[in-house]
Amino acid sequence: MKKHISIITINFNNAEGLKRTIESVVKQGYRELEYIVIDGGSTDESPNVIKTYQDNISYWISEPDNGIYNAMNKGIAKATGDYLLFLNGGDYLVDDNIISRHLEVFDNKDFVAFDVMHNIPNVGEKRHSHPEDLHFSFLYNETFAHQGVFIKRELFDKVGYYDETLKIVSDWKFFIDAVVRHNASYKRIPEILSYCVLDGVSATKEGTLIRKKERQAILKEDYSIFNEDYKNLAYFKLNRFKALRALERYSFTRKLNSIWLHILLIVVKGKTPKQLK
């Protein structure tokens, strides 16, 4: 039985990026595809771009929203697919058959994670790879790149929609809640699914501070036991690492002294190590 896929695109005043995103979706060889576009009331050419492709779009709306997670929740509410993928304005799929090539190996997992190629302004491209096996340490330090993760639709009914009171880390909170509280299953497919440009608020210094503050608040409130245990483990590992580095430096110094001693023996002919002391 074929799996029904819903792709949701969130956009605001990014007509050029939106066009690129829509074209990469409508060209997909996989036909069991529901495409939803949620536009935040753009004042540029975005609404006209949507209208140009509306025959290939299952549902779209252009109206003001209360932030990106409010817009994402609107998309979730309309989605009927077995799996959802968020591909926002400016993101695009790597080729026309990336979905159809891998759909049969999803293995009914709750999360199916591909890699994502990030385009970082003034830096260049960087591949975001998800782990082979999912552990709390990954979610503590990192997160899923939503442009690369197919999420089971029914998981939102179990876990809940995105928390709209958060500015940056609501998707991270959803992922960690799903894995820790609901034992969500996971599979990694080590192929690049999409490209995206990291140029939003989360990529700024201000965004980094907000992300850190929101994450720490969630960990303290919802996962305080895990948080303290992990911090203790991280501290232990850090000190163990420092100790190992000190031993390595000590060992290296001894070897270096030994090398210099042998050089001196060559220069000062006929001398033994004891005679050089």
C-alpha cells in the first residue's frame, strides 16, 4: 500500500524562494502527494506565485499569522497524509525522484530522517547529518533539520501540535517530547533530501540567545532529572578528556626528550646517556 505524503510550505514575502520550492515539489515523480502552502499574508509577489501553480497545490491560504509555529500548525490541521514534511519558502528537494526512491524503506517509523545541505551566508554549504541511532545526547545538543525529516501525521495527535508560545525551539520541543515521552521510533536514510538557506532569525546572534534560553527553560521544567544527569555526565567526560590530554602531552614530552637525547649522542660522539647527565 502506498504511503500518502503531505508537504507543507510556510512562506512570508519570499516570492523567489517560494517559486523554487513549489517547482521542486510539483516536479516530483511520486504522485500520491498532497501539497499545502501557508502564506503569512505576503505583500510581495508570493500570492501571485501561488496562483500560478494552484492547480498543483492541494490547499493554500494567504493571511496574517501569529508566527511560524502558528503557520505550521495551520498546515498540520489541513494535512491528511501518512507522513508530513516541512519544506519552507526557499528550501528545495534535491531531485525529482528523491521521495519515490526511498518511500518503500520508511519501515513505518515515526521519524524518517534524511540529511540536509545547509547554505550558510558568508560561510558556504554544510551538510547536516542525522545520527544513525537516536540518543538523548543528540537531542540535548542538536535537533532534527525539519527540511529532512518525514514525521508520521498521527504523532501530532499523540504529542500535540507545535507550542506557539515558543519563538524558535518549538519543533525541537516536539521532537524531544515525541522521543522521550512517547517512545517515537526513528530511522535514518543517509541521503541528502533537500537544500535550505540558513538566513532566518534563528541564524542570528539574537536567535542563538533565544534558542539557548528557551531550551534551558524546557529542560529545567520538563526534563530536570535528565538534564542534571546529562550535565554531570558531560562534566565527567570533559574532565576525563582533560586528564587524557594531559597524559598524552606528558607522554609526548618524554618522547621528545628521548629524541633530543639521541641527537645529542650523535653530535657528542662516544658519549653514553649516563655520561650526558
